[in-house]
Amino acid sequence: MTLSDDLVRAVQRNCDIADARHAGDYTLCIFLLRMREHYRWEKQLPFSASLPKEAVGDWLAEREALWNEIEAEELAPIPTAEGPRDPFHGAEINAHLLGDSFVYSAGYGRYLRPHFFLGDLLRRERQDGVDILVSGREYARDMAAPAAMLQGDTVFIRQESIRREVWSRIEEWQWYKQDGALDRALRGFGEDLSPDDLLERVTTAETETVLLHELGEAMAGNVLGPQWLDLHLSGSCGRAEIITRAVRDLLADSLSTLPALVEKDHPPTLHFYFANLRGMRRELFPELVAAYDRWAVDGDLAPLRDATALGADTWQQTARAILDLHRDDPENWAAQVEQVVGLA
């Protein structure tokens, strides 16, 4: 079976509408980086290809004009063999796709931004009560293209998005060659490999790390219950949302990702995890960073094991404190989150 043009157009239209509504969520620098990669994906250009500045500029102007036209449009239903379906009824839509090795996903990300994609299904499995769907080539996607998403009891892993993110880190490493976790990781994966071979090796490892995180998200969801989703649906954004998402990410990693990576003891994969530990997650968990720094010097995994155990307890307690704050003061909880996590 091949995908119908109507299906691809409908999903891509919804992706474009989501982009039109949420392009302003990004800083200018991040926006331009994401749009450059979106252009590369849309034009099916190889990672090594230099992007033509004038052509990208013209394309970006055309895209912004399109966004102005469609921003107020309603999201379109998705055509299936049994008629149109609500674009957020992913399970119903996938009932018509998975048997033919295609996969569709719809959900909400940061700032309640809708995300959609349609791609090839590479593999399907079940682990710890969670359905895992790993996709490859993507036929429709938005500019954000998150690498993974947990929807109910299903995890969607987008290997094409992972590959694009890995390539951006390889480019960064090639440009700067700075000492640190990224340099240690990529040298460990194979500095003598061709860029394409290095990309594939790191992408394979990172796909499994992303899966571990999403399994941790499922575990965190079981611990925190539906109230955590209610907290995000309450409409908070800005710094409070960044903090709460970081807290849950750290809980997920402390429950799943870090224990597995430490047990596996594959240094390049661990280095790459810490190369990607940035922003609020890094700020909130200095004990983990200190444990990594020690391991990077003397190879002793004990501090990482201790920090992981600390995180499993600390971030569960912190998340519960945030939930209590939201329950007791739903109007003003967001303004008090920094005090809960010790940043105020």
C-alpha cells in the first residue's frame, strides 16, 4: 500500500497550521535553525549539502505568507478508509495505517502546541506495558518535529528527527572541537568514521536512549497520575512550564534512562547523554553534573549510581510538591514554582 496524496496533504496542512500558530514561541535564533532544517527536509537535501541562502530566504518568505493565510483555520479531519477522523484520534487513524507499515501521531507539546507527523513504521514492540512505535522516513511533519512523544500507553519514536538532531551535534563538534562531553562522546563512537557512518552509529544509540527516556515518562506518569496533565492543561507557560517539564524529565531519566545507561556502561552513550543535558535540567540537578565530571576523570560509576538514586527520590518529591501547590492555589501556583525547586 502507498499513502494517499489526500492523507499526506491533510496531515501536512495541520502541521502548517500548528506552525502558523506557534512560530512565535521560539527565539529568533532557534526559529531560524528549525526552519533551515525544515527546508532541508522538505527539499529532501542531504545533511552535507550547503543550503542556498537566497532560495531559503525566498522559501521562508513564502512560508510566512502561507502562515498568515491559514493561522485562523481549523485543523482538518484526517481521511481514512472509513471516513474522516478527528486529527487527535491517533489510535483510530493508526488502525488503518499500522498494518501497512505506516504510522501517524498527534499530541500536544510545550505551550500546548499541537504536533503531527506521518511516516514509515520501522518497528513495533511492547515493553513494560507500553506500545513502542519507531518511525523512519517522514511524509508530513511540523517545524518542531520532536524526537519522541508519549501518548497514553503508546510511545512514538521518530528516528528521522533523532538523526537530524544528531547531525546538528556532529556539525557543532566539527566546527568547534571543544573539550567536554560532546567531544568525548563522538570520539568514543569513532572519530575515524566517515561523517555518514558516525551519524548512523550515534543515531542508533540515541534512538535507544530516547526510548529509555520515554519509558521513564510512562513510569513517571504512573507515579504522578493524571493530575500532572491537568497542571499543564491549566494554561501555564513561560518559566513555570519550563521548570515543570524539566522536573518530570529528570524524574523519567532517574527512573529509567540513567539506571540503564549506567548499567550498560558504554562510555560514548553516557557522554552523549550529558552532552545533551542542557538548560533547566542541568541547572536543577548539579549533583548529577558533578557525578558525571568525576566519572569522566576517574571512571568511577558509583557517584553516578548515587546521583541517580537521589534523583529518583528528589524529583518524585518535587513533582508531588508542585502538584500540591497547583491543587491548593490553582490561580497562583506558577508564580511559586521557583521556590519549590530552590531557584528563588
